[in-house]
Amino acid sequence: MKSHNLLIIALLTAFTFNVTAQTNESNMKTKVNKTEDEWVEELGEEKFYILRECGTEPPFTGKYYKHDEKGSYNCAGCGAMLFSSTSKYDSGSGWPSFYESIDKTAIKEIEDNSLGMSRVEIKCASCDGHLGHVFPDGPAPTGMRYCVNSASLDFKK
Ligand SMILES: [Zn+2]
């Protein structure tokens, strides 16, 4: 029992270090800088709430959770390519879900301990827009589930 606990602690520690390293690396990628007023004007209230205030749309309501055309899902804030339709799958969560990002540097991961939960927030590396969270319960080949708000995405064929 004891060694089992130690293994869990070791795994959690490795996971945390990994997240921290990625965060530091991708922090340097931020390129788009706008004021709050500029963002509200450009995005409208719903997208502003999700992208800039880390809001969450209700599940099964977004325009992309059941969307299965071929193309790329880009950041609704700045247009950066984030996910390919080839990595999209139905996770049953009610939010668009992907098992990997289009490019490891496109997304930054940040530890999020809000709402009494320990989660990893995902943000656009270019504009810092909030996308959703990533969970280690996705399908092969990565085992990850990038759970993203439709409002944070802009699909391009
Ligand atoms: Zn962006």
C-alpha cells in the first residue's frame, strides 16, 4: 500500500514539473497584446467572457461539439492554428475534444487550482486567450483530452 502511494506521488510530481517547464517555455511566445476594451469590442461579450475572463460555456451548447468537417480549429481571439480536425473526437463531455494540439508550441498549459479542483488550464500561446482544460483521460495515441470551449475556436476548412 505504501509503495503504491509513493508511486502516485512520484507520478504527480513528474506531471507538475512537466507542466511548469512547458509554461515557462511557451510564455515567451505571447505576441498579441490588446487592452480589455479592445478585446471586448473585437470579440463581443460571450467570447470575451470565455477567452479573456476564463469562462466556460454550458456543455452541449457550443457550435463545435458535434462538428466533424475536415479542417483546422483556430483561436477565436487571434486566428492562431490550435487543433486539427484529425485529432478531434467525441469525448461525451459536451465540449469539443481533441487528443493533441496541432503544434506543441501553439498552446500553453497552466496549473489551475480554482473551484477546489486541480486542473491544467490551456491557453492560446499567441494571445493568452483561455481555451479550456487538458485532462489525462483521453484516447490513444496521446492519452490526453484537450477540452475546449466552442466559443474559443474558429473553424477553417
Ligand atoms: Zn489566440
